[in-house]
Amino acid sequence: MVEEHRGKRHAQGSKSNVAQHPALRSVHDSMLDGLGQLADYFGFSKVMGQLYGTLLMHNGPLSLDELMERLDISKASVSMNMRSLELLGMVRQVWVRGRGGRRKFYEAETNFWQIITNILSGREMRDVERAITVMEENGARLMQCMAEMSAEDQATAQVYIERMAQMQIVFRFAQLVMTNILSQVSNTDVTQVSRIEIQ
């Protein structure tokens, strides 16, 4: 769903709108680099982190062409990574009055709790469940084949089974923690969290 952007009118230039003061420019570049590294750490592409950072640090929506120019990357890369960000609920497409045509404009989602919920309930929960399933299947497979193994291979298989059982306990605990976090986040009023003072 495309939302209408009703904020301040976005100027036509792209690079000209990037902060020029050295301190602002330094913080801007540092944020993009940091978000790129953070995205890479969690298994996403660095470009995804930089695209989200560019939108997050900009007061208003940006088009795909503007994102391409700001980050000096191909339009294909911008389009592909923006689709991924949309699926994660980290960006949304908006309509900008007076700047129609075929260009698509995007803005960053700033409800960080919602982003965390989307990521945990999506990819992360699926990955944990997949890992548990693989370990269960591998353990059952070894149990079925142990009678055909030599005594030495049986001892090795037993170690595998024990280690996988231990890992399953850890993964199930992680699954329980993530489920609990999602439950807490869904019941949390973001405005209340934002008022919490750091002691």
C-alpha cells in the first residue's frame, strides 16, 4: 500500500541535500557505515543497511534514483535490496504530491519495535525452527543406521547424537526467548518505552 507523504516538500536535488557541515557529514557517513556493518553481521547485505540508513537520516522520502546516486550503486542493486527492506517492513513506498510520474519514493520505518518484531517473527524464527528440524532428522537417521556400523563408528555416532541433543536444547531455549520477546513487544506501547529515562 502506497501512502501519501504530507511532510515538507522535498527538494529536487539529491546529493545537494546531503548535510554539508563537516560534523553532520561525518556522523552521516559513520551511521551509514555502522548500519551497513550491522546488516552484514545479521546476515543481510551491507547495501540494505546503507539504504535504510540513508532513508532514516533524511527528512523526507527519496526515490530509487536518488538512493542510487547517494550510495553510488546500480539501480538493479537498489531495487533488489529495497524489495527486501519492504518485505521486512523497514521501508515503505509513499506517494509524493507534485512528484508523480513513474518514480517510486520510499521512507524509513521509524517504529523500531515493529522492525524487531518483523525480523524475529519472520526469518529468525524460521531459521531456528529449521535448525531444530535438521538436528532431529540427523539424529533419527544415525539411530536407524547404528546397527550397521562398526563399534568405532557407533561410538562416534553416539557422540554426534549427544551433541545434537545438547544443541537442540539451546535452540529450543532461543526459540522460547524469541517467542517471549515477541509477546512482550506486541504488548508494549512504544510511547511508554520512549519515556523511560536512563538512570
